[in-house]
Amino acid sequence: MNIALKRTLLSTLVLPFALGAASASAVEITDWGYSTTNVFSDSTFSDGGGTQDINDQSLSWGGTDADDRSSVAITDVSETSGLITNGEFVEGGTFTHDNNVISDTYAALTGFDLSTSLMLTAASPDTGDVANLPTLTFATSFRETPNSSPCEGTSNGIPCDDIFTIDNLEGAEVNENGWFQIAAPAFTIDDYTYTVFLELENLAELGETTCGVAGAPADCVGLLTEEETTNSFRTRFKIASSPVSVPEPGTLALLGLGLAGLGLSRRKKAATA
């Protein structure tokens, strides 16, 4: 057999196996470490007296005594493992509103931005891969309602519930748990594509009237927070994966044969030129 032909056929056989071996070496990351960062920014308050304390993860307003002030706070979460690919949700941080009855002469919170970011680190196998997801920023509206009849936008009676809303949940869908869920942009590591889903618990559509009282869009979602009570909603997230589409072995073999044919055709043309 012609030496050139032998070499061409050999490369035809080696190519599919080489590509197959490269594909087989890529493994799915099944367990992740995770770290969330949640930050308040751009807080606004109504006119009035009292004092306001403004920090990255807490905001408070009202008088000088603890029971004469209201506040909101957010927590972070950090774990070295435990986020299982195609598994259950894990905790991503809790938003809390400590709601006290305060004088309507005090300046009160009217809104803020809540930014949340997530970093993932491969835990099993420990490949050294790190994924930083894009930061999500939620615009919120807040209404410290006067505790006098009729209660604005609520129907639970005196003292009136306060109103907390998230005003920009475009793309969010209600998931199988009944809560709003947002899919982050997918990312690919080796031969697998991963998608993170953020779930916002305890939030519901409030309706045009209640949203309007809070100064929010008519389709806002949020919660009514009871006076003299700690009210909260949780964020949770999970990760799903799917294999990247790769050619089947038969397709790779045909590709190799095609390349071989191209090589033979070029050699034949050069020989007859």
C-alpha cells in the first residue's frame, strides 16, 4: 500500500478516538461551594424628624429608643460545598423588616436598591473552576403607612400594615413551589452548561391599588409587613446542568473519512499536475 495512503488512513482512524478521548476527560461538577453578597444602596426617606442609620446591609429610621424605630436588614451566606448540581435549593440570604409603630412625624424609608451577587467554586471534583454570576439589582419601594383608618392599600385594620415591593422582576416566573424564580445567564465549563435559578420566597402580586400606595408600578410584587412584628422573605438558589451537544462517534468517523478523502484528492491533483 502506498505510504501516503497508509498515513492518511491512520490519521482517519486516530482523529475520532482522539476527539472522543478529549470529550470523555471532561467531567460534570456535581457539588459547589457558594458565597452570596447582598448590599443595600441608593436608599431614600420621606421628609420628617428622627434619625436614619444607613449601612450596606441594614437601614433604620425613627426615634432614639429601639422600640421607636423600624429597620430592614439583609444577610449573606457562604459555604464551601453543598450546592448539588440538579439538586435542591440552598439558602441565599434573608431579608428582614423589623416593623415597629413609629410617629408619623419621623422621616421613613421610601425605597432602596438591593443588589445580590453569587460566586460559585467547584467542590467536587475540585477542578479549580470559579464562576462569578452577574449581579442582580432589584429596585424596591417602601411605604410606612399611617396607623389611622382607613389603612392605605391594606385591609388588616389598625395598626396598618406597611408595604414592601420589588418593582423590576422582568423575566421572573412562578415555579413549582409557588414562588417567583429568575434564571441567571447560563455558563459553560468543559462539556457541561450550568444555569442558576434564584427563588424569592413569600412574595406575591399585591395589586394595582396597593402598589400605587407604595409608589410602585401596578404589576409590582412584594409583601405586607405587620406592625410590631419581624417580617421576612428568603432568597434561595439551585443549579442545573446539561451536557453540551457534541458530535456522535459515527459523525466524527465520517468527518475523519472526509478529511482523508480531501487529503487523497489533493495528493492526486498534485501528482497529475
